[in-house]
Amino acid sequence: MDEQRLSFPDGPRLDLDDALSTLLAQAERVRTTQERLRALLAATQAVVEESDLSTVLRRIVEAATALVDAEYGALGVIAPERDSLEEFIYVGLTESEAARIGHLPTGHGLLGALIVDPHPIRLPHMADDDRAAGFPPHHPHMESFLGVPVRVRDEVFGNLYLTNRRNGQFTVEDEQLIEALATTAGFAVENARLLDQARTRARWMTTAAELSAAVLSSPTETALDLIAGRIFDLPDVDQVAVLLTDEEGTTVRVAAARGRDEALLRGRTFEAHTVCAGKVLDSGRPLAFARSAADGDPLRLGDEDWVGPALVAPLRTRARLWGAVCLARSADARRFTPTETESAADLASRASIALELAHAREEGQRSMLADDRQRIARDLHDHVIQQLFGTGLTLQAVATGIPPGPATDRVHGAIAQLDDAISQIRTVVFALSSRDEGSVRHRIIDAVAELSAGLQRPPSMRFTGPVDHAIAGTLAADVVGVARELLSNAVRHARADRISLEVGVIDGAVAVAVEDDGIGMRDDGRRSGLDNLAHRAEAGGGEFSVSSGDTGTVARWSVPLDGERPGEQGAVIP
């Protein structure tokens, strides 16, 4: 029976075992290859199914790390200057770990080698390569490395960086898979960029159209705030400043601001050459500024070491240069793209035209108002004053024909009231016909109108002498401040039925007098404002007096015209 058993010679049996082992190994490699191809297909699908550029970039990094089982992965977007990275998208690090490391890489060392020579780099040990130097503190340990460029058409868009393969070192097959993924990623990036540009243009154009309509229907004094607010609402804008320039273009003033430190920026004035907007004011063309070392520019956002990207577009028309709009991003943000630069320039141009049209509209309205005022002033002067003057002459003639007594006193009182009415009408005529709204007379008239808005009977005003010619500079500020303070006291505390204000220039001195028929001043009332007036009068070589009783109060402040003006060294009266 033993001689009938089936047996194989040792040689053929060993050959069969080797053939089976080889077949099994080949089958395993085919299976592994199929799995990796399926993984590549899944990674490709994950990359191309998104349309938003920022999402596409992150999906590329996530798909690459999963495809080769890497612990860390990143995609560095190359700056237009082709010498550094302007954006760095990473996976594998938590937000707290990234914060401990500090600023993201800018493309030096081994990362920069791919920028200089865009060909794959595969290293089993990064420490053995001289280019892998300069890791900052708290940076995780990295051993193996694989870097592959991502091309969009014929241009290198960025580089994929993968480190620390979890199962051994990166292989040739890993490199080939990442290259294949990078090729597909290039098409996805191109499509996403085109869509992102279209969306960006659409957002800016919509904002520009809405802003132009809003500016045209708003007063020019609120238009700059409106411009800053609408631009700040756009995505990825961290700070906006609207700047106005002087006639020489040497200084700029922040007329409106939104974002971080907006309250500190608003109203500040800078030398044009010290801020990024100065270059735009000189050239008249929009400029985008990349992230750079800190330079102290207050219009850019940053920290002690770096400032973020900025974009400046001029506000100008053919008729004038208004200023510029400055947009800023934080230090770690991406720079403004050419599409954003063009769109911002278009928005600023439209806003400038709208400002010009709104300004012209207001000038036209002011001109029409001035014409109406001139007509009213002529009517008051030619008809009302003449009639009152004629009535006064008639009353004077009547008064001379009757004996002294109560009737005569009443006639003379009526004549005095007519004279006072004529004086007030002349003041109104001057206010209506004069266009110098910065004169002392106009400023006092405006103050009276502001303080007496709630009174049933507005205060009467009288101006005597060359008020507008003789009172100027710090003296003008003092006179307006004194009139405002005395009127304010009378309006708020006197409970008066009649209040009168007189400002005159007589015998080389300027005097301000306010009289009311109120309840008088209380002895225990606050007198800080009156003490301030007395101090100002004394410092100017003049005097201040107050006479108050149950029948009313008379306050008189006067200083010589040629006296020393303390306001030239200190602050004027508020």
C-alpha cells in the first residue's frame, strides 16, 4: 500500500510552492494597488466636488494626507512675486498647537526649495538634509518628507508638503499617487479660482451699485461713513479707513473708519508719505500691499513683527482727488487678489462720481436757497423796514404835537419798540444775504437758534459796530463762547419771558451783554461757568459784571480789541 501513495519529488514541489507564493504576492500587490487607486479616485472626487476655493485647498491637503497615510500635511500657495508663500493651509495640527508655534511658514528652507526648483522631493529623514533647518520652538518632530508641486496650466500654483508617514517611509508609489492627485488638484484649483473671481466681481459690483445709489440719496457729510460701512461688510475685510487729503496732498485725515481700533483712527491726521495711501495718492492707481515686516503704518493691521495685506484705491474723479479708501487684513490673512484690486478700484471710482454728483446737487440746493434768502432779504429791506421806519416817523410827528404825559410816554415806547424791531430785521437781513457762515455774526446767530429751539419767544439780537471785521481769531472764539454761555444760563435757569443779546464793537472794545426778565440768580447756584468768563475777561484786560435781582439779570462781558489774547496760548471757552 505504501508504494501506491501519491508523492511529488522535492524539486518540483518546491517550485510549486514558490510559484504559489509569488502568485499570492502578486495578488496582494494587485489588491493593494487597486485599493490605492480607489483611494486616489475617492481623493480626486473629494477635491473636484467642491467649488469654493478655500474649501478646495483644504480638501486637497486632507485628501493627500489620507492617500499616503501621512501624519501632517500642508499646501503652500506661492505669492505672485514667486519668492515666498502667501497662504499656508495645514492639517494634523490643532489650533492651540499652531498658536504655540506662532507665525505660519513663509517659504524658506526645505519648503522654499520646491519654490526655486518645482520638482518632487522625497526624503526618508528630514534631519539629513541641510535645507530642513529653522524649525521654530514648539514645532512637532517631523521625520519623513514628501513635497510635490501643484500646477495650474503651466504655472506652479503651490506645493503639497507631507510629513511623517505612519507606516514606514514615503515610497516611489506614494510620490506617483501624490503627483497624480496634484494634477487633478490643479484643474480643480483653476475652476475654483475662476468661479471665485466671478463671485468676487459680482459681490463688489453689487456693493458698488448699492453704494452709489445710497450716496446719491444721502447728505455728503454722512456719505463717507456709508462708504466705510458698506465695504466693511464685504467678506475678508478686517478694517476700512476712508481718507481725505488736503489740497497739496501732503497730509491725509481719517474721515471714516470701520473695524479694529476704528475709534482711535477716526479723525486722526497723518503725513501722506508715512502711510500706504501716500503712494496711491501720488500715482492715482490702486495698489495691493503684501504681508510684510512691521513698519508702523497705522492703517494696516498686525502685531510687533508683521503687518497684514492692504489694498488702497483712490477716490477721484476728473474734477478732483477726494482721497483714498484703505482696506486691511490681519497679519496671517491672504493678500488681496488682482480681481479684488480691480473691483475695489471700480467701487471707489463709482463712489467718487456719486460723491461729486451729491456735492453738485447740494451746491445747487444751496444756490437756490441763497437766491430765496436774497429775495426775502430784499423784501424785508425794501418793504418791511421802510414801512416800519415810516410808521416811526409818523409816531414821532404825533409825539411832538401832544403835551407831555402818559400818552406821550406810550408813543415814545412804541417808537423804541419799532427801532428795536428794525434792528432785529436788519440782523435777519444780514444773516439771509451774507454767505460767510464762518463769521462771528453767523456763529452767534446759529448759537441763538440752537439754544432757543424750545422757547416760545426767541431771544432778540442786536449787533453794533464792525463786528465781523474787528472780531477775529481767538477773540472771535471767545466772543462766541461767551455769548453761548450767557444765553445758555438765561435759557436754562432764568425762567424768563424776554431775553436779549447785544454784541458790539465800540471805542476799541468788544462787549457782549445778555439781559433777561427772569427770576434772577440764586446765591447757592453753580458759578463755575461765570467764574470762567470772569477769568477770561481779566486775562484779556477787560471786565465781567453780573447784576441780578427779582426782576431779571444783566450780564456784561467786555475786553479791549488790542488786548493780549490768552486763547492764543490756551484753550478757548467751550
